[in-house]
Amino acid sequence: MNNLYAAFRAAFPSDLSRTCLETDKGRAVTYAEIEEQSGRVAALLAKLGVKAGERVTVQVDKSPEALFLYLGCLRAGVIYMPLNSGYTASELDYFLSDAKPALVVSTRKALEEMTVLAAKAGCKIVLTLDADGHGTLTDQAQSVAPLTGIAETKADDVAAMLYTSGTTGRSKGAMLTHRSLIANAETLVQAWGFSEDDVLLHTLPIFHVHGLFVAFGCALLSRAKMLFHPAFDADKALAAMERATVFMGVPTYYTRLLASPALTKDKVAKVRLFVSGSAPLLAETFSAFHRRTGHHILERYGMTETGMNTSNPLDGERRLGTVGFPLPGVELRVADDDGCAVPQGETGIIEVRGDNVLKGYWNNPEKTAAAFRPDGFFITGDVARIDKDGYVVIVGRASDMIISGGYNVYPKEIEAVIDTLPGVGESAVIGVPHPDFGEGVVAVIRTLPDKGHPSEAEIVATLKGQLAGYKVPKKLIFVEDLPRNAMGKVVKAELRKANAALFK
């Protein structure tokens, strides 16, 4: 069977009374409970008239019951569509109108607003689910007998639909199939050495690829136990690491861990693997974490549309500033604008092909066609090069590339220099309209509190000593923080908008 839940179910231990996950409050959830409660959700979906292939839109807080909902949708052959819990009404209006779900699940607090938005999108059924696991979804699911079977699905049937971050325009619904999610999770279990002896500290949100498909998928397929926290808290995470063997996080998590004096080698003695993704890991974070813990963080590269594409090795050099090698089953090339592979060491756009790649964009055949080459390679929009040893080095997003005075400027190259300077926490280089150069290079720099930072003249002098003149920012802006999305990635679109009139 090609159903993702069937793949999970096949990996369950023979003793279903074993604990699958444990919450930070000490609640133990067994495999038997997952089987029963996901079956109840699947039965409820059928009772409500939600058919296979229809969408269930979910904007709820993280809880075991939210996982039951996800798994129940898989069992029913229904498309699971999680949304960031921080989205506003105007954003939700777009997502619901575009997806036209058969059912919406929200928190009780948002019920009134969500009911109006759902009705506008033609959806009449709105249920609730709160962080404590209570709500009308849970109540109604307990009133039906659990479904014992699993829907027959084709490998190419859509299992989940996640909207892209929309940093360069309207978000698109990436349709991820049962095959793509199974293939990627199975590959990661092997690549990262997951086994039933592992204990995964899960502090990521579950509306995103990282927390839902990567972390949760790896744990279920390997029978690894999860320490399931509602959100990341450095102190609670460090306390839990005494029992964990694997931790996955975004770079922000690692900087917060480093800020705690409780982070020591002894504290993480049982952890065998630290993984970072969803945003670039700064060199200083990588190095500082190694000095404090003895661990080299494993950085990998993926995206909503493809799951994971590359990874630094589990055994071997985890090279600073790279995202490792293509994963098994993933074909990767760095290509020019025509889709032709560029020579090794040269910069181009990453293109990938494999079972992990999305089926297409929901209700958007034009964008789907534009995203694929005739030979099936998906155009990621990420700019990179492959070094002499085969490691993939991400340079930036094609959409972030700056054209100043006719020259192409890749922000990552400039950021890499600025970020090494004392007193600098992180930089974001953008291009904004310039009357002479078309676009002017601007560096927005987050400074570290109470540590001072180099002057504008000192930074410019350093850059001029390492980069061509046209790459040196024409303006530096010092800030206390940078705008970020839910996964900690800097939202450069906001910076460009805020500084659009800088050179006028």
C-alpha cells in the first residue's frame, strides 16, 4: 500500500503498549493510542462527509491530538493542510479561498473569526482543537468507533499541502504525495542512523516540513521515542537533553542554547546528533557550539516543495558553510538559466529530481509548468555551487540576487564577511532602488548588545579588502533585531519594503 500511514503502521512495534511520545508534562502516548485516536479521526471525517482528496485546513497549537488529526487524515486519504499558527485574518482569507477545504480546524479562541472566513471560502464545517487536546474535534471523534483500516491511495496521490512562505509574492500550495513523504523519511532514517534506541527531543512546530515530516516522520519510521515539547524553550530543552539522543532545530535554537551557561559537554553527553535547518547556520554558531559541546552540528538543505535534498554526512566531515551532499535518491545539479549544468565550482541554480519532489502547485498549472525543466528537474530558486570535494554551498536565493550597475551581487558573499566581525550578531544584505545603479547594496546589521560593534567606516574598509568594490554596501543600517518568519529565516522582503526609499 502506498499510504504514508500504512508505512508508519508497518514500522510500529509488535507491542503497541510501548510509549511513542512523552510530553513535557509527563503524559505518555502509546502506539496503541495513536492507532485508536487516528482511527477515530478518520471515522469522524467519513461521518462529516469529507472525501478522499479533499482538503482539511488546520491552524492549531502543537499537541498529541494535532498529530492524531494529521495521521487520521492520512488514514482517510484526505489532504492535510497545516497553517502557521501566527497567520493573520487576511492571510487566512487567502489560504482558505485558494484551497477551498471541506473542513477547517482552529483553536476555540479563533473560532468566530475562522467560521466567517471558512464560510466565505465555501466551507461549512469548523471544529476546534486547543493546545490541551480539548475541543469539538476531540469530542466528536470520541463519539465514533475508530476506523480500523487505511484508505487505499496511489503513490502519486496528495497526502499533504503546505503553502510556501511567500517571500516573493503570493504563497503557493505545494502538493506533497504519499510517495514523496515516504521516500524522504525513509532516506533520512538511513542517512542519519535513526533506530528504536533513539530518543528525539521534538521542540519544532508541526505546521512545517521540519517538525512534521522530517522530525516526526523519522521518529515514527524508526520507532524512536519522542520527547514532545509544545515549543522551544532553552532551559527546558537543556533539561530534556539529558535523556535525548537526537535534537533537531533551527539556527535560532542553537544561538539560544549557546546563550545559556547550562550548555556543557556533560549536559549533552547522551546526544549523538544535532541537526540544523530551515535557515542558514552562521559560521560562528557552528564553531561556538563545537567548542562548548564537542559536537559538529549537521546542517542539511531542504525546502517545502522537496523535503530534504542534501545533508552533511553522519560519519565524515561536516563541513562548515556547506549543506553536504545530495541524499540517496536525489539527483542534484547546479545549472544556468537554461537548465544546463555549470562546471564544478561555478555558481548557478540548484535543480533537483527524485521521488521527494512535489507533484505540483495547487490549482496553479502555470507556476507548476514554470517550476520544472522538460527532463523533470525542479528549479529550486536557490543559488549555489559545488566545491571541489562535492559539498554543496548555498550562496542565496535567486530572488535575493542584487543587480547593481549591471553586476550580479549575491548577498551571502557579503554577509559571510560581515558576520565574522566582533559585535555583529547577523547581517542581511538587500538591494533597494537606486537612481544611478538600478539597485543599491544595503547591509542591515543586527548588533550584539553590550559588546559594541565596528563603525560603518571599519566595516566598509574590511569589505573593500576582501570583495570587489561593486559588492560593498552603499549604506549600512544597524538594528537590534531582524524580521523573521516562523522558522527563524530572515524575511528580506520586509527589509526591502522598509528601505525602498533609502536612496531617493
